[in-house]
Amino acid sequence: MPLVVREMALEEVGLVIDYFHRSTPEHLETLGVDPTRLPGRREWRGRYDAEYDKPLEQRATLLVIWEEDGAGVGFSTADKIVHGEQAHMHLHVVDEQRRGSGIGAACVRKTVALYFEALKLRRLFCEPNAFNVAPNRALQSAGFRYVKTYKTVPGPINYHQAVTRWVIEAEPPTATA
Ligand SMILES: CC(C)(COP(=O)(O)OP(=O)(O)OC[C@H]1O[C@@H](n2cnc3c(N)ncnc32)[C@H](O)[C@@H]1OP(=O)(O)O)[C@@H](O)C(=O)NCCC(=O)NCCS
């Protein structure tokens, strides 16, 4: 069955919250996530309730679900959104068994198209931990361009770490009359 990549409904955000709360310390380490910085489940859900109340143009985050055979197998989130300009994306196949099968790169390609359309983007960044091979390879495979490797605190749930910045840009307008 083909992959379905679509905006996540509010009732489905538990996929994201459960994924992080159920991850092992080792997996969170791979992601560059500090477990002590994860919001509690109820607080996290409350934040999404508030986000989903806002019009798309004012959202701080946009959530996308990846479905295969009708089941949610992964997700992406966009944050640091400047509507009409740029955003940052994150990528996760939740079922470990399905990783490495080409599903991540395929879903990233579809997700990029969704973000560009919904957020009217000119460019989209992704900054995985520099030592986390899978997303770095998947992004390159999905058409992202390497920008640089540097140290930063990528987001509120992360610790200070080396990340790799990747970017994908909207096609410049062609000069056809
Ligand atoms: C990152 C992730 C979404 C990629 O999806 P995936 O289904 O595993 O990746 P794909 O099978 O589409 O592989 C894409 C490319 O990465 C390579 N790759 C994937 N996993 C790899 C691994 N563990 N080691 C080395 N290369 C790997 C594949 O060989 C493929 O390369 P190619 O295009 O040269 O053939 C998935 O691995 C995942 O969810 N990982 C855990 C969460 C995570 O690390 N998220 C990143 C946070 S920013």
C-alpha cells in the first residue's frame, strides 16, 4: 500500500508524545535529546491543543504523519517557522523494524512538498545530530544540500551538540515569458 503523508490531526499527536516518552535513553542520546527536557505528557498535549487552535499562518509548529497500510509509522514536525520564508523539519520512523527500508527518504520527499505548499516556504532546513548517520543520509537521498557542521542547542528538548545543517530550496522562478 502506498505511503500516505498528510497533516497530523490533533487526535493523533499522541504518536509524537509517546514516541519520545517511550524512547530508551540510548535512542534519545542518538537524537541529541535530553530526557530531562521533555515536557510531561499532559503539558505537551496542552501545547498542541493551543497550536491547533491557531490559523496556519500563526503556527509555531506543524505536524505531519507518515502512514503505511493505514498505520502511523512515522512523523515529521516543522518548527522555527517564518511563514512564507523558512522552517526547520524533524523526521522520525517510529517503528524501528521499518527503518532502513527506504521509507524515511520517501516520506521526507513527500513531507518537503507538503511543508513548501502549506507554509509557502522558500527554504527548509534540517539539522540532525552530526553523529546520527541515518537522517544525514536520508536527507541527502531526499535532495537536501549540505551546508555546514557546527555546535548548537538545536531546540528546547536538546542538549548542546554538533549538528549537520542541510537545506532544500524552492525552485527559482524560470524566465519563461
Ligand atoms: C532518520 C530516519 C527517518 C531515516 O529513515 P530510514 O527509513 O531509516 O532511511 P532510508 O531507508 O530511507 O535510507 C535513506 C538513506 O540513508 C541510509 N541509511 C539509513 N539508515 C542508515 C544507518 N543506520 N546507517 C547508515 N546509513 C543509513 C540508507 O542506506 C539510504 O542511503 P542511500 O540513499 O545512499 O541508499 C530513520 O532512520 C529514523 O527514524 N531514525 C530514528 C530517528 C532519527 O534519528 N531522527 C532524526 C532526528 S533529526
